[in-house]
Amino acid sequence: MYQQPKAHLWTGRLDSQTDRQAFRHFQIVQFRDINDIQPQTDGVALLGYAIDKGVELNKGRVGAKEGPDAIKKVFAGLPAATDTPIVDYGNLEHSEDKLIDSQKTFGKYVQRLLENHKRTFLLGGGHDIAYAQYLGVRAANPNQSIGVINIDAHFDNRQESESTSGTSFRQMLEQDSNLDYFVIGIQRPSNTPSLFEYAEQTDTQYVLADEIIDYIDPQVKDKIERFIHDHDVILFTICMDVIDSAYAPGVSASAVLGLTPHCVLSLAKRIMQFENVTSVSIAEMNPKYDIDQRTAKLIGQFLSHFIHY
């Protein structure tokens, strides 16, 4: 079920009503109905995936459906460092019999946003958002090659009878021969040998968390950039459980020996510098387990860097 933008979330400290250099996001954000999109080639769109049914089906801890609102509430009070237009299109909730039906609806929304905005940010919610994102990216780019980059501790390439938060990338690979998958931050103890085997079978490229936890080797950076250059469109997604739980406790599956926020931000900013990265999803923000809004604030900072810096 579609939810219109919630203006009450967008509040913050008011430093000035006239000095643009002192504005915060809540002072510049625009609100629009997803069913009434107007062409806008500049600026960015925000759309929430207020769904954690996939997490439940994947036997994870629920609560991530509250993630989009928690992220927007924190992001609202951060400085608006540039004149980049920001449009909040609200959220989608799960009200269908099957998760795949909600994913298809979300995919249609994503397609509309991609066709009318320079860049689209999708806020989750479970990591089943990635398959919904893919449906929109493929619909908007029917004949182009898609490179999927996932910063994640997990492959999420499990084989199940229905969509879950752990199946998105297998679904993409099984139905799209013009798509390649690259995942950064994989933890060996968090993935069974069968998942590694499937990654090898599908030529999935991956970088282990151990390889970048202290230092990102230039070879890794070159590998990422070659992957981006080799594809027409990049679908980029970040699962917050890749970050160590000391920094990001508010996730569906907390990480031990995870990456630092600065490592993830450095990787993400390198990826975001390319114009063919048209959509970005941030998944698994779970306010139920957050501490002092630590995870929501981290995502708010990520968004600010992606949009302004």
C-alpha cells in the first residue's frame, strides 16, 4: 500500500528562514505523490520501502519496515549543503498476499523515478528491496547491461521457493543474462559453502571483508571501476549489516568483525562518482534495535555525502 510523504517527519533546528547557506534539508525538501510524477531531470528522489516481510521469511528479526521514516527524520535536520533539489515520494508498505507483488509495485515506482530524476535513493526496509530495485532498473533500461554492486556481508543468493531478504541476487542472476554481480564485504562465517559455490558458478565477483577491513588496496578500487565501466547501468545497494555492530546496531542481522563506516563511505563515494550509477538502495535499517539513533544517523550522513559532497 502506498503511503504519501509524511511532512511531519521533516523537522529540525531552524537557524535562518532567509539565509540559504544556513538551510537544512527540511527547509528545501519537496513532497510529491508517486502517481503524479512531473519530469525533473535534475535533483534526486527519495522513496521508502517500508517492508520487512522478506526479513521475516528469511528468519531474521523484524522491525526494518520502520527504517525509511527513521532515516528521513534524521536526514531532515542535516545541513542542505548544495542547491540540489530533493523530493520525498513517501513509502510503500506490504499489503499484498505475496511479497513479490509488493516488489513488482515498488519496481514500477522505481522505473518512474529513474525516468524523471538524475538519481534515485531507495530506503529500506529489508534487503528484498534490491530485487524490487532491479525490476525498476531493468524496466527503465530494457536493452542495456546492468552491473549490480552490493556492499554486504552476505551474498543473498539463497535458493528459496519465494522472495525473501536473502534471495534478491539469485533472482536477478537466474532471470537476466545481461547482468553481472559484484559484492564487497563478504564474511566467510556468514555464508555457507553452497553460497560461495553458487557465486563461483555465476561468475560473481566478490571482495572479502578481511581484504579491506584495514586498508582498501588500489587493486580493489581498480576492480570496482573496471566493473562499472564494463556496464551501461549500475544498480548500487548497501546492506547496513556489513558495518560492525559497534557503529550500526540497528540492523536486521548485526555484524561481528564488520567494516567501519569510513571504509563503506570511501567505497560508496568511489562508486557514486560515476553517472551510470542511477539508483542506490540502503537496506536493513531496523530502528527497533538501534541505540541513540546511531544507525539512522549514519545513514543520514551517508545520504548527505552522496547528494552534496
